[in-house]
Amino acid sequence: MIIGNNVNAVQRVSHYCLRHGTEVFPYYEIPKVEDVTLFAPEVLILCYPVTEIALPQLGRPCILWSEHPISTHLPLASTATQLEAQLQAVR
């Protein structure tokens, strides 16, 4: 599940994931716990900027996508190669 408010970022990350054979579900807001439960994604990819409020409740591994350097406790990807490596680590 690819989550973000910026449509271009969500679509770009979706494209990277599809190119590497990963099933995607773009989501343009912070999902409710019920939505995550319904779709049961293996991993959440959060397109910065997103708020991390309520994310621990979602109960899924998370990867943060940001094309700019940021400080975070989540695994971070800034390129398609880094994103692929993070996805491999989650599988």
C-alpha cells in the first residue's frame, strides 16, 4: 500500500514498485486501521510528507519514501534502487 498526499510521489513510487513486480494499492490519505485490515498489504510505503500519527496502530512494516534527506526512525528510500532493497528486506 503506497500512502501519500502528493499524487505525483505516490504515482512515481507505484511505478517503481510495479516495474519490480510488486503489487500496489495507491492511497492518497492516511488509511484507517479498517482499510489496512481489509486490503492486508505486506508493507506500507509512506511518501513524505506524511504524518506518522496512528501508523504504529496499522501493524505493518513501513518504508518512508523521501527524495530529500530527513531524520526518521523508519527505513528510508530515496531512489528506486533503495526502494527495491527495502522491499526485498521486508519480504
